[in-house]
Amino acid sequence: MFDNDPPQRPIERSKYWFDDGNVILQVESTQFKLHKGVLSMYSPIFRDMFSLPLPPDECLVENCPVVVLPEDNSGDWIHLLQAIFPRDQWLDSCFTDAVPTFAEISAVLRLSKKYDISAFRGQCLRRIKSERPATLAEYDDEKVYVDFPESMGDVPAVNGAIISLAREIGLYSVLPSAFYDLLGTRPPIDENIPEGISVADQLACFKAYVEMSKDYAQSPLRWLQPGPEACVPCGGCTQRLACSSMLGRTMATGPL
């Protein structure tokens, strides 16, 4: 019989491989040789895990137990360990004065929630909240708190990533601002809805756009509305069809 299972990737050692380490974490096909004491200092989850005795038939690698973390991402762990073990070439990491990348922030927030790592979580939350704030005064702040690389694409993709992360880690305070930014760029038709957000959030986008469009028509452009006192087209207009067409396009540009 033929084996239809895809071939497994070979195990690789990461750059976080300490000769005096006493535990190996395996994430996907990458292994990290670390110190139980350091992990325990940052995470009560690991502290409790390491307090349990090893089974007598435990398989060891270089005299170290191997802890497999099947649901984690190796890239996320590299970002977290970069914060725990900073080095000169990583001075642009998310825990210095430099602006961190969204990948760094996301990785630390995901793992800090899962393993109850509070050391870096606060700073990451402050940066994300500052990018998508809850007050108008903060919204007008033009300072950059998170680096969103060009590879992420345009504004809808960035806000889609923020919405997905916020749902994943329970950071609900940034959602109104993220949805507002998303809807402010273009109408929420299929090609303008970023990949990755849930069906429920897509429906929320459509409903919010309808309501914002109603408010839009009743506030800054109210004077353009048709009626007895309509200004466009005016009574003496000689190009009523052109003016009406332009009015329709103006009213259809969106709520922002």
C-alpha cells in the first residue's frame, strides 16, 4: 500500500539553542533548547508544567525532555524569544524605543495570552490600542505605534488583520476604530472585504455601512438632498442632468 500522508519536514534547530539549556520546545519542525527556570519565571503555565515529574520512559534529546507545542507557530516563538533574549542585532524589536512590526506585536499577544506571560503584554496592548483608539482625541494622534509593512497591502488588509487579532485575543476596545477605518476607505463589497475576518464581522461591516451612509446623508451633505429647498440643481440650472448625475456620484462615495 502507498502512504498518502505528506512527508514530514526534518527537525531543525533554531538560533535559540543554548548548550546549557535543560528543556527543548518543539514548535512545528523547529526546536528551541531553553532553560526551564527562565520560562518558569515568565510563565506560570510552564512553571506548573515543569513541576510535574517526568514519566520513566520519557524520550530525551541531549538529556533534555522535549515538549511539543502542536498548535503554536514557530515564527511567533522566535518573536517572543527575541523579546526574552534581546541582542544587539535585534534592537528594532518590539520592546525598545523603535516601532515594532505588527508580526512582533501579534506573536507576543497570542503567546502571552496562551501561556499567561504578562511581561510584554502590557506594552503590546498599549501600542495596538494607540493605533486604533477609543477616543477622538487619541484618534487624531498621528504618531506611529506599530509598523505595518507594505507586504500587508492596503488599509482594508491592515484593519482586517487588526480585527482578526482583536477577536483572537479578546481585545474588543479596538474593534470600533478598526471597523470605522475599514469602512472609511471604500464600500464593503466583496473585493473590499479583507480575507480572514469572520462572516459575522462581514455582516457587521455591511450593516454599519448602511447606517453610516444614512448619517452621512443627514449631516455634512444634507444640503444636497432632493426636496423643495434643494440647491442642486438650482432653479435656473442649464445642465440639470449633468448636475443631478454629479450629485448622485457625490452621495454614493461613502459615509466618510
